[in-house]
Amino acid sequence: MKKLVAYITTALPDPDFTEDAALALKEAGVDTLELGVPFSDPVADGPIIEEANLKSLQNGFKMKQLITVSKVIAKEIDTIWMGYFNPFYHRGIEKITKEAKNLGISGFIIPDLPHEEALAYKKHFVENELALIDFVAPTDSKERIKTIAKNAEKFIYLVAYTGITGSGKQENLTAVIEDIRDTTKTEIFIGFGVNEKTAKQKARNVDGVIVGSAFVSIILDASLSYTEKIEKMQDLAKKIKEEINN
């Protein structure tokens, strides 16, 4: 069965909602939760997630809230921390990886930490049994794909197109997927522009999809109540999970 990874922004609108949403998404069939760490300059993300980051920061997000939320949800659903390098670096890579292990976090996604630069910090992730998720982009050469994929852990984040999240562009990824498959048996999950309308097509030839903006847009919808947001997110998760597996 193909897997669904869901991204939500921590503490938007507050930590309690994040906890409730995470557990509700698990009930709806989400396999892994990508718990977003708000940052002021999320360069890989589109306007929806950028707005969510800004609102969470304006609401007073602190890293301790990430810890508090994770303590509740990580024992219930496979959880990965997704964030930009700056907040992790300032907390201390050695410290944050130990905290993650103790909480039951399974890995990190750090989009602005290139594969080569990540090698300098890799030992801290290895020592704490944490996956540091690697990205492969359509623009990567066959040689670079082999370099990245050969030691990839948990899953490879295949970027569906060059650009930012949520823009919905499309590229032919057949050759890229073949190059990854020739190098590793690590699962391939595709992200960027995945929603209920595109999930089925994007999931072809890969092992799962990563959905962010579609869930976050529900969280940002001021016309919905607390309960309505949770229910709508569950409905979306169920629909996408069904789409990618039929």
C-alpha cells in the first residue's frame, strides 16, 4: 500500500490544535506526520505554508512547543520534524537530535541543508537513530542522484518540480525515478503540488506522497470552526489515501 505523509505547521493556531489534528490524521490513514517548525524565511515553501509559518511565529511559537506537541503525538504516529537549518542550529544539533530521539521522533527534513553540508552533522543523527531525509530534484544529474540515494534512509523526498511548494507544476520524472531505483531500495515519496486532484497521477511509480499546502490551507481557513477544520483534514486524508491506492 502506498503511503501518505502529511505536513502541518506546529502551534497553528495553537499547540492543542496541532495535537488533535495529528491524531485525527492518523485515524484517517496518514502514515507519517511531518511536523513543521515555523521559520521566518521558508525558502522552499509557497505562499500558503509561508503564511502559516508567519502566523505561528506571530502567535509566539517557541521550540519548547515543538517538544511539548511531539511528546504527545510521536508515540501515536510516526513523526518527522521538518524545518529550516537555522532553528535547529541555534538550539544545537547535538542537543536537538538527542531530544528528538528521547521523544520518539524518527527523522528530520531540512530543505536548506544540502547533502554535502549535511555530512558534517550526520554523526549526530546516526548516533540517535534518526533519519536525515535526502532530497532528489528533477535537475539532479544521474551521478548526483547516485551519490544522494546510495545511503538514503527511511525515504527519498522526490521533488516533483523545480520551484516552491504548492504551485502545482508538473515534470516528467520517469528517468529520475529509474535512476533512484537503480541505486537503492529505499522508498521514494513525491512532494510539491500534491493534493486530492493530483495525488493519483503523481503517485504513479513511487511509494508514497507528501501533502502540505492542501492541509495547511484548511488550517488557515478562518471560515471553519476548530472541529470543522479537523473533520475537513480527515476527509482530505482519506480521499488522498484512497486515490493513491486505487
